[in-house]
Amino acid sequence: MSFKLPVSVLVVIYAEDTKRVLMLQRRDDPAFWQSVTGSLEEGERIEETAWREVWEETGISLADGQLENWHDSTVYEIYHHWRHRYPKGVFENREHIFSAEIPRDTAIVLQPDEHVAYGWFGIEEAAEKVFSLSNKRAILE
């Protein structure tokens, strides 16, 4: 079994002009909405992880200069029910924060095994929908 690395990305995507935030509804918990997230893969730079996860989760191919690295990160405890995905003794994950502004008419193509719906929400509403405190903070900033 291949274990996940305890390093991940959070990418807040928002629409130009409207500043509405793209939120994804998880398949495994319909009450759980989030921005694009994902784990670093072996040999990948953190920026490459952000680009890949945006593509995999939304079908959006970001142009050069569209992805903004905040050079900020948050360390959080990995939930007990997800710890089996990580090497033994790993209890924390470092999440690096990014954002991307996209044209408001950009087509979204979800990865159906992970997300069941998406929506565009105002900043306050998007921040209220998320469970993750780091996701909430990134949306509000």
C-alpha cells in the first residue's frame, strides 16, 4: 500500500468580476463543502500539486501566472478516520495555500468519484459552508 505524504494544498478559486468562490461538495459527506484540496505526490513541487489538483478536481487548466502561491501554510491534525492513509506515526499535515482567479464562464468538470456538485458562492456564504478552519480563513482573506 502506498501512503499519502503529509503535505497538501488548498486552492481557493474565485471568479473574476464577481469574486464568487467555487465550492465543491464531497461525495463521501454531502454536508462537506470545500475548495480544491489534495496531497503532494512523490517528486512533485508544491506548485505542481496545486496545478494538478485544480485540473483533476475541476477540469480547469490554469494559465501561466493564474495560480497565486500565498507562501503561507497551516498545520492541522489528521482526522482519526483518515490516518490509515498515512505512514504509521504521522498525525499532522501541512497544507499550503493558493488561489486562482478564473473567468466567470469557465466550464467546471467534476471528478465524480470525489465530488457530486459545485457552486459559486459569495465570500461570506462560502466561508460558512466549509468545515475546515484553514479553508474558511483563506476564503475570508
